[in-house]
Amino acid sequence: MRGVPVEEGIRLLQIFLSPTGNPGPGIFEVCIKPGGALTCTCSGYNGRKTCKHTRFVQSRIDSHGGTYPHEISTRTTPEDAQKAEDSDEAFRDFIIKFGKIEVF
């Protein structure tokens, strides 16, 4: 998952692991753009501009008053969290390292 370029102003919200797929299992990232538009790296999103991953994230945003409730490991330190605010890339690294991965 390292090495994916981060576009300025786009924040990673959730990582999904798909145990099945074509040609096989995949890891997908849902990000939010400035203005609130969601994107996903899965092939379904590429064709339709919506997918089960973005719908899942949007439903959680809607049910939590407009914010996304990240589930973060207790292994984090205040310093880890502070560093995550330095840039979108640092935030992405933080979510990859400490965020809960949804499976479906």
C-alpha cells in the first residue's frame, strides 16, 4: 500500500479488504476530496463513480453528524496522532498503520 501518490487536499478515510474479487482479493481506499466528494480505488467505483465502499463510508458520515468516526488502535501515542496532522500523506500513513480495516 506504500507508494501510492497522495493528491493535495485528498484525505484517506477508510481502507477495505475484499476477500473475493476478480481476479482476486484486493485492498481499496476510500478518500474524501475538498468539498466532501468520496472516491474509491475499486474497479466498481471507476465505472460508476459509486460503490459499496463509498456508500458504507457515506452512511457512517451521515449517521455521525457529518464526520467520519475513525477506529484507531490503542497502540497509538499522542505523538503519532500529532504527526498525522502534518500533511495528507502523514494522515494516510497514520490510517494505514493504526486504522481499522473493514472487510467486505
